[in-house]
Amino acid sequence: MLKTKKEILNIAPYTPGKSKISGVAKPIKLSSNENGLGCSSKASAAYKDFENFNRYPDATAAELRAAIGKVYNLDPEKLICGAGSDEILEIIAYAYAGEGDEVIYTKHGFLVYPIAAQSAGATPVIAPEKNYTTDVDAIIAAVTKKTRIVFFANPNNPTGTYIPKSEVLRLRKGLREDILLVIDAAYAECVTATDYSDGREIVDLGENTIMTHTFSKMYGLAALRLGWGYAHPKIIDILNRIRPPFNVTGPTLAAGIAAVNDQDFVKKSIAHNTKWREKLFAELDKLGFTPVPSQGNFIMAKFGDAADAGKKAFEFFASKGILVREISNYQLPQHLRISIGSDDEMEKFLTALREFKK
């Protein structure tokens, strides 16, 4: 009889936000933190105009790395591209953790972190949070001689909270040099807080930190699965040794290059996101749904004290043709996460929200 590694059987598969409602042809989808404005028309055109389907793509993503480097003022030789930042997170776990090792992540952290750790044979360890926010002292306290990696998202998904640059620096200084700190900055482009950093300065301090970004949020390329990481060349070299060959497709590379070069669209997306994040927070707060201050492209809010409050609210919104995100699998059964959609989608959600309050 075929056998798999025992660790695999202990993994709870990742559950994405729902995208369908029975009997509803086109539901309003606010469940997956996608860009409500779509994507850059230049990126879409570059994807559609791609012709060399018979050729393998550039395995090093050199042109895309150069474009990212220019826009973000980073050395392209310190960059790696992947099929979404998720793939890079998984490669990191395979490269730096294994059986007998421990990988720390925060209580309400992105569920890909424990999945990556368990897939590599390592043991995921949960560090408590404080007010739904990464607690630097709790992470440091969770470190043992077995700790190899610390994953944390800044801002965090699904809570939307963040820690300032000073706290990220304190975390790095509080960890042993042989522990890899992974700063998942998937929502960095959404941030308006002035004391925030995506972690690039911490990466530049040594050889034991990596920062990841994605094209799925403000760039609106979620369907293409494209992300990147920034780290010391020694880390990039290690990751490239096990990165799947040709892991980013040719059309995706073309779209990514066009997207990163169209910063006007990104600025438009940021302005839209900021406007609706503030409006949504204010309305949730006024109606008594206890929203958590967010720096992402979503708001998390508590919909009651009952154990199934989140589920009941989700079902109500679904009855109105609106999909939001249940997050009971993040140990938040009373909460929902609402992504920022288009103007029309957000107006319809606010109307449903007021109705739900009644």
C-alpha cells in the first residue's frame, strides 16, 4: 500500500474565500482581497498580446526583476520571482526547515505558514497576538533551540493590523542569527501609515531576513499568480537551487512587467482602497460591529458575541448575493473579513450591512 509522509496527513488544506452562491449568476465577491478596480489595462494588453507560447519563459525572470528593482529601488540580483508569493514562502520552508525543526507564526497569521512548515516536515508553533496584532515579545518568547524560521505578515491577513518599522527591527534583533525572519509584505502597497516599512532595511542588515511581495492585491493580477522576494544574495542563491524551473509563465512575466511599470494604476488603486477602507470602517463602527483598524485592502469586524455570529452574518450577506470571508479557521468565528470592491459593490454591501443591523 502506498504511504505518504505522516506530516502530510496532519495538514488542513487551505480554504480560499467562496466565489459562488447557488442560484446567483454573478455574486458580489468581497471574500478574497482582490482589487476591485481590476488590473492595469497595460498589463491586460501585454498578456493578451503574448505570442511565444512554444517557447519556455525566461527562467530567471530577469526583465521582471529589473523592472521591480527600478520601481522599488532594489538590487535585481537580490530578487526572486515566484508563482505568487505563496510559492516563495513554501520554497523558504523547504530550504530552511525540516524534521525536528520549529517554525513560528502568529495566532491569526496566514494559514499558508503552517502548511508550508508541515509540508517541509517541521513543526509549526503559534505565538500569541496582542489585540489581533503581532506581538514581538511573544514571538521571541516562543523561540527554542529548534526554531529555524519566523513567518509574519505585515500588515497581517485576516486582521489587517501591522507593526511599525521599529518593532520589526526589534524582532530581528531579538532573534538568533541562525533564525530566518520572513516578512510577508503582501499588503505593503495598501499601507498609508507613516511609521511602516515593508522590511527592506531589515533585509539589508544581514543575511537572515527575506521580504516577500505579491502582484495579487494593488496590482490586480491574482489570477496570474505572481510574487517576488527580496533577500541577501546567499538566500536568493539557496532558493533558486530548489525553485521549480520556469515557475513563472511567459504571459505572466509580460503582464507583470507592464503592471509594475504602470504606477499610475497602482496609485489609483491605492486611493480607491484608502477611501473605501475609511468609509467601511466608519460604517461598521457606527453600527456597532467592532471593526479592527486595517492597513490592508479589507476590514475585519466582529458581528456578535454568539459562537456562530460570523456564520450567521455570512449567510445573511450571501442571501443578498454578497460573498464575504468567514474566518473561523483563523480562530475568529465571530468575525468576518470584508474585502474592498468597486464603488458599486461597496455601496451595495453598505446597504446590506444596514439591513442586517435592523
